[in-house]
Amino acid sequence: MPKEHTLLDAKREQKRAYWTLVLPGFLIYISVMAFPTIFSIFLSISDYNGGKLFGGKPISFVGLKWYGRLFVDEYFYLALKNNLYIVLVSVFGQIPLGFFLAYVLYRGIVKKADFFQTMIYLPTVISTVVIGILWKSFFAPYGAFPELVRLFNPTYEYGISNHPMLPVLFVILWMYTGMYLIIFIANLQKIDGAVIEAARIDGASETQVLGNIILPALSGVLVTTAILAISGSLKSFDLIYVMTAGGPANRTSVLSIYMFDKAFKGAPNYPLANAISTVMVIISFALIGLTKWVEGKFGGRE
Amino acid sequence: MRDIKDTKSIRSRIGLLLTYAVMIFFTVMAIYPLLWLVMNSFKTTTEFQMNKLGFPKEWVTINYRDSWVRGKFPNLILNSLIYTGITTVATLCFSFMAGFAFAKIPNKATKVLHGSFVIGLLLTLQSIMVPLFLIINWVGLYNSRLGVLIPYIGIAMPMGIYLGTEYIRAIPDALVESARIDGATYLRIFASLIVPMAAPVGVTVAILTVTGTWNEFMLINILTSSDALKSLPVGVQKFAGALSSDFGKQFAALVIGLIPMLVFYLFFRKEITKGVAAGAVKG
């Protein structure tokens, strides 16, 4: 009888402890992330446009009206196209470059690997705001870039660029390549060095080591970085917001800036803004799913 | 025979030289813009207009003195410290508490609750920005410190929970069980056994939260309106972004905005790179 009693107590203590530990974090998370996500989808099919959320003018549902509006807006496609450029630069620029740099440093081909790594990663840690304004001033008509070009081509005149996305893409490449370098180095270091040494002693060339040992060992990491690059590219906001704010004439706009403008610039259109963010989430999930599918089909060796 | 060996070593030496050249090129590319910025922050605006690429003829510090006062930087830095400090401590506490419960206290709810946090890893700030703005307004927290802190903590939570739970799961169950048999309550076990053991992953979570929160700029921009509540990045954007012709001051303001993270990076280089790698593998 007394034993049963303590067992019951212990069970009760266990339950109480569980909820005491879980609830504070969970409540914050639910109210800040989970609920707003659902609320966002709800807003995207409503006609809510400012004013009181509750007790004001009743909110009615308009179905997929805003999605329809979105798909006929040329600025949506312009922003989407720019997002895709960023995805391409990330997947085919940052990842290969980051891998190349990581490989050189990991294999000990150059000395002072630590120094190179520290310097190349440096741009990634600095506030996007600082980076954005710095590059904006660098590329501006009065900045250093026209001056640099004139060193090589004295007749260069600053004009409005036909490709305003190029500087933006360059800065994205400049800023985030270091992140992939770090990810690849960390995972390269997990490979058993003895295997590589043994292969080298058996006469395998550096290229064979790369192709037969290192790349297969990293196939999982390559997929992870691709997912990271895709979702990161679709999220890009801060840097472009500071550098160009989407201008000139929305030509460097991306989906998140397009959404921001609809919600916080001029007369707010919250339903349309939320339709954009919902579409962003769907695109992101679809691309991640596609990457996983490609991995399952062609790679899959982990 | 000797000839073959010689050409081989020459070729590999050229290869090595090329590799060094490439590495040095990327390193210079990475830091040149930052050096350019620092260099020009010591020029007067007049000198910058004449000399955009070279060293200053005369190193002046007036830009820094002006920006520091006019940009209200002491206040901005203090705010950033408050936001980052509280967010990091709260994220660590809440996510390790929940992580311990998920990992070591049997409960049917764990699957759903932990799963909902993992989904949070995939959610983006954009998808919650507008609703969050409306909700914060609705509950009356617009333009308050608390109205910034609660979203910051919630956003940092999924990563903290994910890394914390994984790590605590790897701690042997036997340790927790023997403490239970000795009569320790779960809360006691958490405080005196789990917290010290989870310190290494605590550092990783702290690093990720600090860098993420310190550089955050979009959310605080829409959730606050008064200058007294803004953080360093927002202040830099407002001050330096508006100085479109006074480059000297603009560059000085950017350098001030850059220094805290630079110092943090140089001090915690190893931990930061480890944290980034750990955080990335979540996918």
C-alpha cells in the first residue's frame, strides 16, 4: 500500500515536471511561429485590410481571389525570376566554390589554412545592413567601382546598368560562400583520414581520391547544402532591401521585398502580402522536395 | 629518369603556386571591401571625393566622433546588448528545459510537440512577418521591448530545441534513472545533472542565437517605431543610409556597426564555425 502510493506520486511528479519544463517554450513558440503561420494562410483568403481584428468590420472570405491577382501581376514574375537567379548563384556558385576552397584547405595543399578560412568566412558574420550599405556605396556612381573600372578602361562612363541584378548577385556570392566553406570543412573532417592515406599509398591520384572517397562520403552533405541554399535564396531580404530596396523600378525586387512593399509601403494590402508569403513557402517546400527526390533517384549513397 | 622526376616536381610546384594564387585571390576579395571601408572612414568627405581608392593623406577621426554622437550609437549598442542577451539566455533556458523533457521524461505528447518544433526549422520569417505585426499590435505590445523579445525568443527556439534534444538524448538513460532511484525530482536532475552536461551544445545554441539576433533587422524595424528602442543594425541603416553624400560619416558609422560582430568573431572563431556547421546539418 505505501509503495503504490509513492509510485502514484512519482507518476504525478513526472507529469508535472514534463509540463513545467515544456510549456514556457512551447507557448512562446506557438504564439510567435505556429499560430502566425496558420493566421497568414487565413489572411491570404480573407478581405481583411487593417482596422480591428475582432469586433470591427466582420472579415469575410474571398477564396483564392488574391492568388489569382498575384498570378497576373508582372511584378510577381519579375521578383520570382530574381529569386531564381539567386538560387542559381547559390547552388552553382557558392556551393562549388565553397567546396573547392574547403577541399584545398582540408587536404593541406596550402599552409596557413586557418588564416585563409578565417578571412574567407569573415563577410558572413558581419551585419547584413553594414554589408549592404558598404556595397551600395562601392557600386554607386560616386563610389569606388567606376574608379576601379577606369583603371583598366579610362573611357568608362557610369551609366544606368542594364543588369541591375549583377551587383546584387555578386555580393550574395561574396557574402555567403564562406558559410559553405565552413560546412564542407566540418564534414570533410569527419572522413577517416587513414582511408585517404591508404589510398594514396596504394597509388591513387588526388583526383581519384576526390572522386571515389571524398565525393561519395559527402553526398548527403551536398543535398543538405543544396536545400540550405535554396531556402536561403528564397528568404533573401535584408541585403537587397538595404542595397537597392528592389529598385530601380522593381528590377532587383525579390518575393520577400514584393511582399514587404505590399504590406508596409503605401496602403497596406495584407491579404495579398500573405498570399505572396504562402506562395513562397509552397515554392520552398516544392524545391526542397525536388532536391530530395533527385537525391533518391541519382545519389542516395550516404 | 631524372628528367621525368624533375618535370613532375616542376609541374607540381606550378600547381602549388597556382593554388596559393587562387587562395590569396579569394582572401583578398573577401577582405578588400572591408579594408576599403575602414580606410575611407579616416578620410574627410572632400578627400574621399578626390581619392577613392588610395590611402588617406591625413588620417582624421572626426568622422567617428561625429557619427558616434549624431547616430546615438551608445543607446543603439545598449539596446542590441539587451535584445541579444535576454533572447540568448531565455532561448537556452526554455529550449533545454523542453529538450530535456522530450529526451528523458516519457510522455505521449512528445511526438507531436517535438515534431511541431522541427517543422519550425523550415518556417521562414517572411511567412510570419505580417501576422506577427498584426498580433503584436492587437495585444498592445507594438513599440515595446517585450514585443521584440518574445518573437526573437520564439524564432530562436526551434534550433535550440532541435540541437538540445539531440544532445540530451545521447546522455545515457542510466544516469537519469539512477538519480531517480536516489529520489531526485526531474527538475533537480535537470538543474544539477543535465545543465552541466549539456554545456557544449549550449555554447553552440548560444552562438547561433547571438549572431542571429544581433544582426536581425527586418522584424524590429516593423515592430517598433521609436528610435529609443531600435537596435544597432536598424540605427546604422537609418543613420548611414540617410547620409547619401556625407561619406566620411557614413563609413565611420558602418565601421562602428561592424566592430561588435568582428570582435565576437575573432574571440569565438572556433565555436562559431562549429556552431554554423552544426546548425546547417539540421536539413
